[in-house]
Amino acid sequence: MTAAVADYAPSGAYAVQRRVKNVDGTETWIVRNAQAAKIKSNHETIAITGQRTEKIVDRFRSQWAHRGLLVKFKLEVGIDAQELIAVGQASRRASGAEYLIANTLEMTTGHNAGAYLLSDAGSEWIARDALAARCAALCATA
């Protein structure tokens, strides 16, 4: 089973009446609720709020008691390989997954495209063109 879900789901729409930049770098916004089945185009600026979504993969071990092979995927932005591996390993352990395939947007294209395969054994860089075969091999030995 595979599933990809957004990290956030829309939870509100607001017409921005005024934005004030504060000296500490924060902003104070005055908004009016604009939630509707179709938001009219008469608002100069709108803001959409998002509610964090539940991670389906985190249910496999806890709620559904799945004991088979579990491979999780993690896509990050703007972090280096060392941080990607650390974040990925923490995410893998939190889900109880045997493996996690981690990459950044920068790793998805180009001649150096690929991902890290993370497990209890550590991390392994896999080029994009070899990733499918490596994953198939993992499934065959599980």
C-alpha cells in the first residue's frame, strides 16, 4: 500500500484587512472570515489557514498492529544530507518502520538524483535509476 497526503489541510479562509509589521519581526493581521463554498474575487488579499494532517504511516504499527515490512518516505526542503539523515532516522524510528527513503527536492532531478535508504544499519545513498530495484530487493527478502 502506498499513500501520499498533504502535511496540511485547508481549515479556513480569511480576507486580510490590514497587516502590521512589528519591530520584533512578527506581524499582526486583522482579518475577516471569508470562508465560503466559493470565495469571491472581491478581496484584495486572502489568507488560508491549514490544519496539520495525520500521518497515515504512523497508524500501521500503533493502531493497526501491522508487523510486516514498513517502508516510509520523507521529502524535505533546504537541508543538507547530514540533517536529512538525522531527521529521517528520527521519523523512521517514530513510525516503527524498518526503512525510510529520504531525499530533498534538490535530489529529485539532475545527474545526481537519488535518495538515502535509512535503517537500523545506517544510511545508504542510492542513485535514482537504482532505487526501484533496491526497494524490490528489500521486499523480496522481507
